[in-house]
Amino acid sequence: MTDRINTILIIGATAGLGEAFTRRFHGLGKKVIITGRNQTKLDTLAKELDGISTRQFDITDFAALPANVASILEEFPKLDSVIINSGIQKSFNLYDPLSITPDEIKGEIETNLTGPTLLARLFAPHLLGLAAQGIKTTLFTTSSSLAYVPLSFYPTYCATKAGVHALTLILRQQLAFAPEAIKKNMNIVEIVPPYVDTGLDKAHRETTIAMQDRLIPHYTSTILFHVHARLPTEYIEKFFEALEKVEPDGSLKKEIGVGFGEAGVATWRAAFGPTYDQMGLTT
């Protein structure tokens, strides 16, 4: 349902899935604004992809976020879609204090959960306001299949992505209190990727394979790290196929999961969806 997206901001767009989203949305003729910490990469993408706009900022610079967001909204008042996509991943053993520092754990939480939460708080009122004017808007959050099926190799990553999943549910539940016209026009969508070979785990891939051999002996590194890993191009094709599939009322799917991510979402909805329905809560 990409026809509802005209101007899109992609947070964390200089590598991995963020860059892949940037290239595809630009190729579809959308107005694309991207952010990232790496100014050189931002400049490179701007030269390669004619017409995109770039902003350098770090989502963990919390004091600067309000001004950065206000500046974007001032320049692009009709911004109708936002993808909050930034994330880092550390692999360590909680029983081995030497395997990671407290600052590294704090940094992962701030990048993966605190920053996205603050950004959602800053962008949601703008998107809500456009929806009230009859403009279709979408707030995308990026969690992970590991939010649904955590693995021991990534303690903080799994916990923070589970937090993003919960944050997305809460955004949707709070939106349910808005007037029907607004709810019809604004969608909250959780992006749930499987394991994609983006370089997210480049620094610790070999260490993780070694941990896997010790902790999950009936799996092999081939099973987890090659058969299940998808190329970014393959993932993007599946994502955009799913993006075009809408709910009966014409709204976007609440989650866009691919592969293992799709399985995690289906299992969660089958298990917990009925509970939320009994409580009368939107999920």
C-alpha cells in the first residue's frame, strides 16, 4: 500500500535495512529524507540518489532530538511516514562481566529503545495532526524476530527489541482513543525482520557461532547463520510484497514480518490476541 506514502523519513538510513529501505522508496518515486551519524555516507547517498534530503544526528543525543525533529517538520510539514530503524547489537555473556562493559550495555539500550521511544513521542503528534486533516500517515517501528523468540547470544538486543514490540502495541492502543476519522487515516506498523545479512553482527559473528556450538549443540552454525540469513535484497522484496497486503478495512498490516519474523508474529497473535480481545484492547 505504498500509494499512501508520499514523503517518508527513514531514521538510521546509512547502512543495513535503513539503506535498503532508502533505495527502494526512492526508486518508487517517493520524497525520502534520511538520517544517520555518518556524514560521509549521507553525502554519498545524496549524490547517488537524486532528490533525497539528509540530516545528520545521533538518536542517543537526547537533548538535541526535539530541535532536530522540529527542524525536519518545519522543512517537511507534509511528512506522512516515519520509519524508526536505528539499532545496534552486542553479543555477550551475562555471567561473564568481562565480556561487556556497563557503558556498552547502556549504549545499546539507549540506541535500540530509549531513542526510538523519544522519537515516537516527538513524531506521533505530527502524524496524528495530519491524519485529522484526512491525510494518510504511518509510523513504522523496527523490532526483530528476536523480540518474539529471544536467543541467549544477544541479551540486551533481544530485550530492547521486545521493548520496541511493546512500545508499538501501546502506540496502537493509545491511538484507539482518537476519533474514528483519525484512526482510519493513521497506521502504526511494526517491522519484524528475520536474520538478514546486513553487517549488524559483523563484529561478533564468529564469537556468536562459537557460543552457539557450546550452548545449542544440536544446532550448527550453518543452520542459524547461513540457511536462515537473508540477503538484504531478498528481504526488501518480501517486505514490499507484504506492505501491499492490507487489512479488510484498507489499513496496513499491523506487523510486517518476513520469514522467522512472520512466524513469531503469527504465534504471538494466536497466543495473546484473544486475551487482548477479551480485555477490549486494540493490538
